[in-house]
Amino acid sequence: MSDENFVTLLDDLLSNDYRPMGDTIQPGVAVLVAIDDQIVYQRYIGFANMLKLEAITCDTSFRLASLSKQFIAYGIILLESQGKLNRQDILKSCFSLEFIQRCPKISNTVCIQHLLDHSSGVMDYENNESLSDGRQWLDTDVLVMLKDETYFQPGSQFRYSNTGYILLGLIIEVVSGQALGDFLQQFIFEPFGMKTSIVFQLDHLQIVNRAFGYAEKEDDKHYCLYDQSPTSATRGDGGIYMSINDYFQWYRHCQTMMSTVFPIQNELSSSAKYYSLGWFFSNENGHARIHSGHSCGFTHQVFRIDEEQRRVLVIYLSNINANDERLANFNRLIVDRIPQLRPKDLDLLHCLKELTR
């Protein structure tokens, strides 16, 4: 199939999925496709800020949600390369005496690698009853409220954990002596030419070209602001804001990182799956990798193929809450009709949502 044909297919799908219904002003999507490091498709539909009538563009900064995890993992790798930590370090070496005394089990049995792999078994902070009080939790709140319990022996199983990546963000701060946003700015955003990327902070709400999150109303024709929740202010698990242009700069400049991959046993998957450094893999060599991002008001996905014969990047960013049906349509089109972009193992596209729950 020619490039022109698949461009037409993508255009037709996105135009149909995001055609105006009711209000002509609605949130939307940013899509970028690159083959062999060259952008071959870009499309921007809808509004980043419906109140101010600011359209989505290549420079619109979306809250990345769990796509943030690959940057946190890279920060840990950088600190290890600088000799400031080892991924086998237990948490006892990273946190205060107060934490060690309050959580001796976790402090002495969970190591940094477990957090990276989602194999730590630390408790899900989202299940804490205190979240119902309406305030927004910060990373330090998660640390303070963490229970000295694990779902299983650390390193023995996979369980996707936002708590684990919040702890990794805090470890970056402890080890580097810098705020997380300052560290990422100095060692990732600035060196890679990422001009507007930023780590969210409650006291720093001025994000350039910010996309706000929205949700469909019950009539399925109108949208309401749905940008913040009690869990949307934490940083390590999903608090980076970034444009699709900046993400492409990250893709171009960041060398593909490989590490020990952790095997995932999942009853919904027909084949083995693996996780490493913020990515799901279909096999141990990591040639095809994928991750999603779901947060209050946002639905994202990125996948990349790094084979000898082709390099592919496909990134889909939407400021619509729970926008899974449109994303599934997008994936189905690629699987059924665009072989240039199709991963060899399709199972990951179908079970990704379950793997991150």
C-alpha cells in the first residue's frame, strides 16, 4: 500500500470518529506517525481549551498520564549511569529513617528494580479511603500513607503499580538532590530539544499551550471540563505534560533502552508478555513496544517498532476521558489495512487495557 493510501485511510477514520455532533466546539486528538525517523502523517482535530477556543496543534501539551513512566524510568537509568544508585538498591537506602521505621518490610525487601518492573507488590494508593475527601494527593502524601504490606513477595509477580512509579519519582529527587521537574528539564527535556515539556505542580499551573481534559455528557453530544481528580496531581506515575512535537524529539534523540524484561502472566493474553522501563513488550528482544495512558480527561497510546528493516512510531493523544472506542477503531484500522504500521504480534493491542489495571 502506498503512503498516500494509508494517509487517506487515517484521514477518513479520524474525520468520521471526530466529526462534530451537537456542539461544533469539542475536544479531540493529536496523531503522529513516523517511519524510519521521518514523519509521514500528522493530524490535529478539536480544541485543547474549549473555553478559549484554542485548537489542538503539534505544540499542544497533553498530560501524558502513564506515558510519563518511560521518562521516570530513563531518569533512574541516568542516575545509575552517573554512579548515584544501583537498581538493586533496596528502598532502605533511598528514604528517611522515619519511613524505614514505619515500613520495615517494604524498606528491606523492595528494590528499585522491582518498582521499575511493576513487581514490587506495593499497595495501590488509589484504593486508600482517604482519597474520598476530595483533595488532590501529592507524591509525598502517597509516601506518608503507604502501608507496610505487599500483595505478594517482591519480585515474584507482575502487578501494574502507579504507587511504584510515584516512589521512583521521589527516589530521583532524593538521589539527585533536585526537584523532579528540574532533574528532567536538565537531563532530558533541554538536551533533547523538548521546548515546552514540564512536570505538573499544583502551584505551577501556567503550562504553555495546555490541553484541558474533557468528558462526554450523558447526551453523547456535549462535553464538560473533566481535567482534575484526587489522583491527577501526582507526578511520578503520570504528571508530565508534553506536546506531540516534543515527544517526537524524545523519540529521535533517546537511544532505545533495554534492560532485564519482566515476564507477565495474564489470563487474557494468548502469548507471553514482558515489561521493562515504562514499556510493554511482545517478546524478550523488545522490537515492538507499547504503552497506554489513561487519566482524568485523557486517553493516549504510543507504540514503536524497532526492527532492522523498519522503524515505526505511532502516537495518539486525546483530551477526551475514556476515549477507548475511538482508540480501538484506530488500532483496528492499522491491524486490518495498514501493514506498514502493524506490529507482528497483535496481542498487546488487545490486552493492554487489562494489563494496566
